[in-house]
Amino acid sequence: MRKFVPVVFTAALTASLLPAAAAAETLQWGQCPQGIVRAGLECATLDVPLDYRNPGGREIEIAISRLSSADPAKRRGVLLTNTGGPGGEGLAYPAVLRDNLKLPREVLDTYDIIGMDPRGVAHSTPVTCDLTPEQWITNIPLYARDSADVSEQAEQAKVVAEQCGKSATASLLPHITTANTARDLDRVREALGETTVSFFGRSYGTYLGSVYTTLFPHRSDRFLLDSATGPGGWDAEFSRKFGEGFEDRFPDFARFVAERPEYGLGDTPAKVTAKYFDLAARLDATPRPEGVNGQLFRQVTFARFYFDEEFPWLAAAWQALDTGKPLPEAGAALAPAPSDNYLASQLHVICNDSDWPEAIGTYQRNVAIDRIRHPMFGAAAASITPCAFWPSEPVEPPVRITGRGPSNVLIVQNQRDPATPLAGARKLRAAFGHRARMITADEGGHLTYLFKDNPCATELTTAFLVTGERPRHDTAC
């Protein structure tokens, strides 16, 4: 039988505690690892401290890539990049920006574009939790129908956390954090021989960029943050925002379906909304033979909200579930389960970055509240994760994002983003104060720059990368 499964959704130390800069290491550029070879892309490795509180101690390896400026005469410097996650690989990303996302030529001329697999990820001393696809197939909890569901999920989450703490890479566990990844980025800057760096991060990458430019404000040139998590990254507050993001995005899908009577799911957005609750309740009561229950239905609906291109598949899946017909062939969003390393490295960062509630009762109360506050998906977003049982306490306080530093940050954000809701971007904008400007695009879905046909947002963002100029005020596009 065809499986219908959700997917992973592709989150400060004082100056006196920061280690003194080490001597710059000479990078040896060469061919990239198998599967990442792209025209013009070269790769290197860099040794960095596992624990920056002990800079002379154990080291781990960081893998980086470089796509050199297309016109050295116009080169300004380097543009560090992060694809999000956390846990996303980044070595191929400079070439993806050029070849797949069509990064404008003037941006390619302006920078050497730098990719990196962050610490713990893929080619950079990877971590593991020995997870199986069946054991933890999603990084957002399933919809908790009642307190018993929270308790059941807690048992599964506890096993996952214990496995992470007993894995072959357990000695790395406390040190896979956003703050340490930011420090790794600064070691990359130093190894490249640059006084300052620019940065382009998406989704979770907006938090990494925010942390870097907070820890190293005067080593920061132009910082572009696309689809912002908020000033706390992927903490417990952010996790609960998925319920809000689902409801921000749902009207776009409801209009899509209502305008296409061939799906038979309702000819008004209100009827499509009613159909969502109807299907969820029916599948809660009687799961499909393929294993589709109400929890998976809600989860996959959320997963397909990321991009408008997913709406036809999702509408066809709803139609099949409504009529008892076979499910459509799965597309990209229902690809094979993510690797253990992706989920393991993501858990390491999320659980290490902040101190999560540990009492199961806290999550049961939050689920009860958010089931009412955000009835479509709140009882999933508020439920328990392995972070409640994480085997290590945070090694340092979260980095507090503030307005201290140069005015060099641009945030770009869709109005109706399910994964990084607008409310979080507004909080990040407020935390940066005078340092930031924000462009809000009248768009739905996740990611803005190069993903949305919004000339206003695209042109302003490109101008920032090329010239450093930002709108005088926050701008709606």
C-alpha cells in the first residue's frame, strides 16, 4: 500500500567570554564531495573548536564551499549562506542559488558565495541519534486529540532523547548550537581573510544570521534574513506558532479549492474550512487502510502549505479521502523519510538552544489551550517533543537579539507563512530596533526572495545585496 506520511519541515555570551581569535587557517580549495560537484563550485574543510569555551581543546571539521564572483572587478566580498532547518545541508547551495533559483547576475558579480554544512550536519562532523524512519518521521508533533495522546507522544519522545544521549556522537551533543555555529561562521570569515562578511539566511537561517550579527556586529556587512523565526529561534514559543501559521495560510488554499468545483470540496472558503474539520473527524474515527488517520491528514495538509505549487496535489488528496478513492501519487513533499542526520542535528540545535519545559502536564495544558485558540493545528504545534527529555542542559544562555550594532539588517517576510509566521518576524524586527528594516510581501507560503513573483520585494532585496541600500521605512509589497 502507498504510505501517506508527513515530512520534516524544511529555528549571548558577553564579550569577555568570547575566545581570542586563533591564527587564520589556510584553506585548501578543491573538488567537492561526490554528489555536490557543480560547475564553478569548490570545497574545503576547516577545523574549529568543539567547545569555544576551551578553544585549545578538541576540534571538529566544518565543510564549506565557494562560488567565486562572476566578475572579480565588481566583487565586494563574501556572502555566507544558510538554507534553514536547522539541519539543512549547504555545500551545494551557492550553485543552487545560481542555477535553480536564478540569483540575479549583479548579486553573483558582487560576492563570492559561501556554502556550509553547519556543525553536526552531513560533511561537517555529523551527529546521529540512530533514528529509524518509523520512529520519528516528523519534527513537529502529531495532532494531540486529548491528554492521552500527549502522554503517548511523551513516551516516544523520551526514547528519542535517550538515543541521542547514548549515540556514538553523544560527546558532541551539548555543543551543537546556533551560537557555536555562528562562531564557526566567524572562523570561516577569518580563514577567508575577510574583515567583514555579508549573510543570506532563510527560515531557521534567519536566527543563525541574527545570532552572528549580534555576537559579531562590527564584522557584519549586509545581512538578509528571509522568513524569520523570531528573536528566540526555534524555542517552545516558536513551536506553538505553527498553529497560528496554519491558520494564516489556510485561506489561500480554501480560495484555491473553492474556485475549482472539480474537486467537490466546497464552492466557498467557508465550505472548504468545514470540509477540513469534517475530514479530520472522519479519519480520527475511521482511519484509511493505508494508515491515514486524522493526525496524518492534518500533518500533511500543513506540509503542503509551504508552496502554492503543492495545492493541486493536496486538493486531489482531500478529494480522494473524501470519496474513498485511491490517493494520488506522492510528490516531492512526501518523499522518503529524512535521514537520521537531518533530524538528529535538528534536534541537537533546537533542544540545546533554549531550556524547554520538562513537565508533561505543561504540554497537556498548552495543547488544551491551543486546541481552542488555533483549532485547526494548535494541538499539534503545542505538543511535546524530545526537547522535554533532552539529556543535556544548555551550556550557555540564549543569545539575546538587540539593537546594538550597525544598521545593516533587512528582513523579508510573506504575510501568510505557515512555517515562520508574520508575528515572529515582527518580533525580530522589534528586537533589532534601528538595526533593521522589514519588507512584508502580500504573499502566502514559505520563503520570499527568489520564490515569489513579487517585483516590489524582489527588486528591493536585490538592491540591498548589491548596493546596501534599504527602504527608508518598513515597506509593504
